[in-house]
Amino acid sequence: MILLNDTNSEPNPYVRFIIMYIFIALALFLPAGTIFWLQGWIYILIMITCSASFITYLTKKDPELLKARAKTKTTESWDKKLGIIGTPFFILMYILPGFDAVRFQWSNLPLYISVIGFIGMILAIILFFLVSRENTYLSRVVEIQEERGHKVITTGPYRIVRHPMYSAVIVLYISHCIALGSLFSLIPCAIIIITIILRTIREDKMLHEQLEDYKEYAQKTRYKLIPGIW
């Protein structure tokens, strides 16, 4: 069938991709009350282009990583709780900009602020790609992938911080709010960032305990998220 992968009968990543961006477009433009929103369309265009390119790259270069990133069920109870806490604020981060920047214009930010946000988004996406290129174990859930011979990654961005994917995600979320011209969406964004920081702490502790050679790696690469700070 068209909607299924040939190998594991899971939904095709391109189908998930299309469905996801339909919901994102609705979350942005319905609250805005109009389709005439330049920042909204630029945002959609950037994210669709980058996401499609990322899926195509993984399909050709690292299908195992693509399969791992399709996984959404975690075995760690604390990870489930953080996901439950973060989900409503994640939705708010998409809904608020339409109300804030377009319908009611509470923030009323100048265009150059959005330009800065879009630049931040692109930089975060580039970092995410670099991380993905180095780490084939980059699952969306916290786990030790023993069946794939999970090992410590020390190259590329991992030479600078131990969790560069989370660094990229934090920059992407902040840039998302600024690019769409919404200061109010930074409020749910801040709560999401707190959950990411908590997840980083718990995941780092788990890796220390369960992943071979991680302790030695952590001694050499001291910082978790922000070079020179933490």
C-alpha cells in the first residue's frame, strides 16, 4: 500500500510529514484569521523544505535513524511525564502567534525581528543536521539502543557539548517565536525549554549509568547544552 513502508508496515515518513504540516498550518493560520501572513508562509516554507530534505537524506544515507526517529513510545516513566507536561505548551507555542502577531497584534514587533528569528531557525536546523549526520542513535525517545550496538558519539558537535540536539531544539523554538513576531508565545516556549533541561539532566544521568565509555566522554566534554556555561 502507498501509505505503508514495505519493510515494517509503519506509516510512510512522507505521509506523517504531510499530515504534520497540515496541522501546523491550521494551528498558525486559523488563529490568525487570515491567510495573508508573510511570516507564517515563510515559516511553513522553511520548515517544509528542511524537513523534506532531512527525510530524503535519511532515507538514502541512514534509514535506521529514520526508523528510530519515528518511534514515539518511551520506556522511561520520567520521560513520559515530561512529554505530557510539555505537550499542551508545545501546542500553545503554535497557536499563540496567530492571535498575538496577526489577529490582535499584541506584540507588534518590527519585521527585522522576524528576520533575526528566521536566521536563528536556519542556524538551528543546520546544527540539527550536523548532529544527525554524526549520531545514528538520535532517537526521539530516551533509550539505550543495545540492538544497534549503541556507543558514545564524540565527533562533530559532540566535541563541544554532550547534547547538541537539545541545544539545536532550544534555539529553534526560541527562533520560532521571534520569527512569527510573537512575544507571548515565548511564555509556553520557556516552559518547554525547562522540560528539555530536565530531560537533559535525567538522560545524562542515565547515560552515565548505562552507556559504556560515557563517563570518560563526559570528563572530556564538560558541558551539556551551552559551551562554557552548562
